[in-house]
Amino acid sequence: MKIRIFGREPALALNTLSAILGLLVTFNVGLTEAQAGWIVAGTSAFLGAIAAALTRPIAVQAFTTLVATLASGVAAFGYDVAPTTTAAINGALLAVIMFITRGQVSPKEVDA
């Protein structure tokens, strides 16, 4: 039996959730650029780690998580950009990398 989240593969569901949460940070909720950057990068790293644990091979999802988290961190802390730009970079990278790696990951098998 394969692990599913909302009837979908874990990598797809968790990376989509990460992108959505990153987007929510941008809706003028009173956060500074640094706070928004930490939230986007932290959410990407946390949910990506969970997705890596629930998919096989782990390396593909771990790479996706690493790239998205680093890109968010560089955007938030390496350059003076708005939180919307940080979230856009994170969401775009997650979408592109999920599209590229989609055929290379599958849900982890569990005993029923």
C-alpha cells in the first residue's frame, strides 16, 4: 500500500502546500521581509523533509527541497527583495522541479 495525502502522492501534495503557504505570507499580514523569508524557507525545508521521508528515492525530493530552500533563503537574505518575490521564486522553483522530477519519485510502500 502506498502512502497518499488527500489521495495524491506525498511529494506533490506537500510541495503544493509549501508553495501555497509561501504565497500566503505575501498578503500583507504585517511581516517584515526577514520574517517572511524565514517562514517561506522554513516551510519549504520542513514540508520538503516530510515529503522526502514519504517518497522513494529520497534523494530526488531531498534535492528539490534543498534547491527551493536555498533559493528562498538567497532571495530573502542575499538580496533586498519583497516577500512577494521570495514566495514567487519558491513557488516557481517548486513547480518546475516537481514537473521535472515527477516520473522519478513514488510514494513509499507501507504494510497494510
